[in-house]
Amino acid sequence: MMGRPRLRSAALAAWLLVSLAGCSLAPTYERPAMDVPAHWQTEAPWRAAQPADATPKGPWWQRFNDPQLDRLITKALQENQSLKVALSNLEQAQAQTRVARASLLPTITATNNDTRTRTSSERPLSSYTSPTMSTVQSDFVVRADVSYEADLFGRVRNTVANAAASEAQAGANLENFRLLLAAQVATTWYNLRETDAEIAVVQEGLALQRKALDFVTSRHQDGVASGLDLAQQQALVDSTATQAELLTKQRAQYEHALATLVGTPAPAFHLDPNPLKGTAPQIPVALPSDVIERRPDVAAAERGAAAANAQVGVARAAFFPSVMLNGGAGWESRDLALLFSAPTLLWSFGTQIAQTVFDAGRTRARVDIANAAYQGAIANYRQTVLGALQEVEDGLAGLQSLDRAASQARHAVESARKVYDIASARYEGGLATSLDVITAQQSLLNNQRTAVQILGQQMTTSVFLVKAVGGDWNHVMAPPTANR
């Protein structure tokens, strides 16, 4: 009559296991709320792109229509060592997810233990009535064991959720690193070319100044120009030559930085001077809420919050007992020939339940750590969003200001050139002093350098804005502007 109560108890236990299998102690995760403005402060047009976080951001650098830049970025994306580290981190995260998911299934181990043992006849007695004897015998064991954690309180499932979110975060970090690497190569490239253009301007100015120095020297020898005129022109030549040397040093540093970015030793890398040319492409910018969807760093921060949320569930599960189901079966015999016969069969089945009774507050502290980490992850997500919005706003405002500054700089160069031509003609005719010519030369040189610097800033700010909006945009590409 005892069979039915035992059967009912087993059925009740099974029902409890099934009922609790869906229990999870992690807070219900929702994407952290963030107030996002409806539009940018800068004037339209800026609404043209469409959001798509999962879509590859594409070779946005090709819109700058610079084949040499295309080759450098392509090589960097293949050879940059830091990028390989980010790829390795993603592979580790993927493997860690597989490790976590394996815990959802039972673990099966197979064991084969073959021993031959001789016991001592002088070993301690097990009974005073039974003398000890020396024996020699074999023991052959073949068995398989199964263990499975009944995930009653979601520890395993939350561990899997944490690993999956961390894997997604690593993937977003890799995509973000690709975006940053391409932007860094492009920025360094345009800094290099802007320096080349500055060097060309300074060299051109230096040639004019040396020509003027020859003229002043000739007039001084003829007694027309004073020694002060000669010394002033010589000082201007020396100052401009110094600027040229400093620019050459700066160019070398940009070149070395590019070498490292593309995975090439700096001594083996060289780019011929080529002044900056061309214009930046028109960059459409989506709504602020759409930009957030496109940015891989924002996606990485959001996945970090999801991972931290799952970790809270893992920590809370430690308050409850862990239940392990264990079973095994096999054969054991002292005679190898009889190992797989019916009498040698063995089996076992059992349940192990472990519950922490006292740990001096360790479990509570771990829950507090997980909660604090989750709040920190939310704050990091919101800060990343704020930084993304700031970068886009900076880029938009910067490009608009630079467009106006570029127009003004071109007019300034034209005016300075006219002043220089007039001052030179008046000096040759004896109607102006050498100081007038020197001042005009220096003004022309400064305005030419300013115009070149603004062009360089326009290109680098355009790269910055592309990075800020999350890469290439998803609408029909306009034909690239030809370099000129």
C-alpha cells in the first residue's frame, strides 16, 4: 500500500520542478529611458538619413573621393593590431556564451577504471574474530554519470542572458572600433595633407621673401636701401624658414601615426607630399532619436546595461537553494570476462540540495554589487547618448561656421595679395618703405596659411560628423565631388 503515496510524492515533486523552471529573479529589463530632443539647434537641411543600427555602416570614406585614403583605411581595417584585439574580445565573448548555454543541458561523463590490487596480510584487523589475509584481485569499472542543475530560480538562464548581452556588446564594440579606426585614419590623413599644403604655402612665401631679400641686398649695395631694411627682410626670411622646419617635423609625426594605424613599422612607411585638395561631401543627418539608433557605441552601452540587469538575477538566485540531479549506471566486476553480465550492473540516482545558511552577508553584498553595477551601466548608457548628441551638434555647428570662415578666408587672401603687389610696386618706385613690403608679405603668408588650415578643418570636421552620426547613411549616394 506504500507504493501509491510514494508515486504521488514523486509526481508532486516533478510538478514543483516544472512550475519553478520558469522562475527568474532578474528585474524585468527595459531599455533605459532617455529624453532626446526632437531636432538639432542648427538650421536645416539636416534630415535625410534613415536609422538602421544592424546595417553595416559601409565604406563612408569613399564619399571623399580620395583613392589613396581608400587604400589606407582598407589596409588599416585588415592590419591594425588594436582592431584584432577587439575581434579577439568578440570571439571570447561568443565562446563564453556557448559555455553558459551548455549549462542548460545535462553533463554526461564516462568513466573507465581498471585496477589490480594486492592487500597486506598485516593490515589492521577489521574484526578480532576474522584474521587478515593477503589478497590479490582486479576491479574493472565502466560507468556513465549524468548531472543536471534544476534551474529553479533562473541562475543558469540569467547567466546565459548575461553572456549573450555581453557578446552583443562585444560585437557593437568591434563595430564602433572599426568606425573610430577609419575616422582616425581619415583625420590623420587630412592633417597630413593640410600640413603638406601649409608647407607648400610657406615655401612659396619663403621664395618670395628670398627674392625680396635679393632685391633689398642689391639696393643696399647701391646705397639706396638702409641696413635696417636689409636686417628686417633677413629676419623675416629666417622666421619663415623656421616655420617651414617646424611644419616638416609635424608632418613626420602625422606620417608615423598613419604607419602605426595601418599596421606598418614607421621606418618602412612613406607618403610623398601632396597638398590638400577637394571639398568635403554633403553629410545628411537624421533626427536625434535616429542617430542614437545608428551609433554602435550607444548600442554597446545599452547591451552593457542588459548584461548588468541579468547579473542581478544571478546574484539574487544565491539566496535560494541549488538543486542538482545526479544519476549514473555501469558495470563493475573483478573478472573482465564477466564485466558486462547482468549481475555486474550498478546504478545510482539522487538529488543534492545546497542552501547557504550563514555567509556573514556575502550574498547580500554581491546583490548590492550587482545592483550598483546595473545603475552604473544605465548612467553610462545615458552619458553615451549625451555624448553622441553633443558630437553631432558640434559637427553641424562646426561645418556651418567653417563654411563661412572659408569664404571670408578666400577674400582675405585676395585682398592680402593685392596689398602685397601694391606695396612691392611702391617700394620699387621709392614710394614706400621696406617695412610696408614686409608687413604685406607676412599678412599674405598668414592669410594663405589660414585658408589652408580652414580647408583642413573642414575635411576633418566632416570626418568627425560622419563618425558622430554612426557611419555611412542609407539613402541613394550622391555622385562624389571631384577633387580639384
